[in-house]
Amino acid sequence: MSAVAEPSTGRRIRVVVAKPGLDGHDRGAKIIARALRDAGMEVIYTGLHQTPEQITETALQEDADAIGVSILSGAHMTLVPKIVELLGEQGIDDVLLTVGGTIPADDIAELKRLGVDGVFTPGTGVEQIVEYIRTGVGERRRGQV
């Protein structure tokens, strides 16, 4: 895959990959981080046990284009709304927010209503996630969202 850069600036897509809460399983997050890097994106992996505040601060400090939150613990309806709230408080409204993990189908619509752009459940191919982020960030950069 080719590097992902905005033609006018040459800036690569910057993605924060985060594991909030007490979930200690990060294999999937690392696979996604590697796929995004292989696609030419710059990835900032926050590591395990991040708070919503830490994730938001990292996105702000790193001037992230996207945030990928990986949750397997079932705490997505507590942690993700807090991340959305903190992003809003910081005036960060141009970052693509995605969530992946064991998200029940009944919760997907509510997460999207809260402001999550994309939700990826087990079995989603990494190529689909890479393309979703590439397209979503591209649309934001062109002011189409």
C-alpha cells in the first residue's frame, strides 16, 4: 500500500490507537496499529489501561486525524461517551473516532448517535478498517464532513 498523505501538505494521517479501562488484551489493537503503519499512516499507540482523559490529551498533543479505541471489556458505553464528551470540551470536532472490539449490535446505533464515526466488531478485516480511516480522514480534510 502507498503512503497516505495529503497532496497539498504531504502530511501523513496520524492515528491514536488506544486501549481504555482495565482491559488487558491488546493483540487486536496491535494488529490494527501495524496495518495502519503498513498503509503509510503514522500511529501513536497509547498502550494499556488508558483513561478517557489520557486518550483525549494524546489526540490533542499529537494533532491526531483519527482515534481508534479498542475495547473488549464491555465498558464501551461508559468509556466511549466520556471520550466523546472530553473531545467536545477540548473543541476537537475534526477527529475521526472509531471503536473496535466486542460491541453488542444493540449498542452500535447508540455509539454512533453519541458521535462515534465507525464501529468495528470481531471479524472485520483490517483492510476495511484501514480504508474506512483513509476515506474518513480524507473527507474531513476536504471539508466534506
